[in-house]
Amino acid sequence: MLDFDLAALYEVETRIFNQTVKRNVESFPEDFMFQLTRDEWQKMSSQFVITYSGNDKNQQSKSFRKYRSKSYLPFAFTKHGVTMQASVLKSPKREK
């Protein structure tokens, strides 16, 4: 899963989500998490289908930019990384 998807799941900002990873980087070896390359991110993001309500075509692009610009490379988490992140992240969603 990508960092912004997990951040949305836990109802925190992506920046906050990634800060917890950086504070606990020793808990995230390469087989738990990795950063996408620019080429991987460009190919992947070109495949995204973004849904939106209403007739405003600009809403579609605003929605995409809300998650991540193409210039900032996201982190991808394996199932072990997702589990580890759940143990280190403090969020109202996790505490429920």
C-alpha cells in the first residue's frame, strides 16, 4: 500500500504518517517499506482513476493533487510494513 492510502485509512495527513516512519526508521527494513522511483511513480500515477461528484472537471485534478504531486515520491509498504506502521502510529482511528 502507498503511504497516502494508509494515511487516509488512519485519518492522518500523509506528512504526519511519514514522520512516524522517519522517527521509527529502524522498524522498517527494506522488505517492509521502500520508496518508489520517479519512473515507477509516473507509470503508476498515470493509471489512477479518480472519482469525483459533480460536473466540475477541475475537481478531479484537485482531488489527485490532494494526495501527492508527481514530483514527490511515495513510500510503498509491504504487508509486514503495514503491520509495523499500525503498531507505531498514534491516531484517533487506530485507538478506536
